[in-house]
Amino acid sequence: MMGGDGKGQADGVGPGMMGDFGPQADLNLSAEQRGKIAKIQEDARRKQWELMGKMQDEQSHMTEQYYSDNRDDAALSKDYRKMSELRHQMFDLSLSTQKQTDAVLTKEQRGKSRRNGYGMSGK
């Protein structure tokens, strides 16, 4: 399944960089497109990890409140809404990332990408 030197490298492009074993290899991306998409993905990854960290902090806070001797249901409900908003932000980030990636692709590549089910499906 791996190409190149057998160490996760294929034509100088590593995993997740859409090399010949990456999920969008059949789109025949140019080096410029691969670079732009890699930057988009890196920016999205950083933002997603930040949101996930906030969600973990909020979950920890909720757990602490939930098992408190003086549980405040209104505060828990408010914290739950915060968690929902963070999830919503993650979803919006995925939409934005896909839109930015689509802008890098040609019309033909976008069509092929959609036919192959890339994007929301996680392929």
C-alpha cells in the first residue's frame, strides 16, 4: 500500500500530504496544490486541537459540577450549551476547510473528489 522508499514516503510526499498513498492521490494534484492544501489542513488541525482542548476543559468542569454535593443544574445546562457551541464551531471549521480546499482544486478535480466521496465522509 505504501509507495516510495517503504518508510511512509512516496515521491517525497509523506502521509497526509496526498502522496500516491493519500486519500486524494487519484486527483493528480500539482505540487503547488499539494502545498496549499497541506497549509489549509495544518491550519485546520491547529484550530481543531484548540477547540478539542476547550471541549475537554469544559467536560472536566461539567463532570466536577455533576458530582458535586451542591450540583447546580442551571450551571450544568449552561456548560452543556457551551459544549454544543464548541461542537458547532468544529463543524463550521470542517465546512470552511472543505470550501478552502475546493478553491484550490480545478472543476474536474472537485467533481472527481465528490464522486469518490472525499470530504465529509473522512476518506
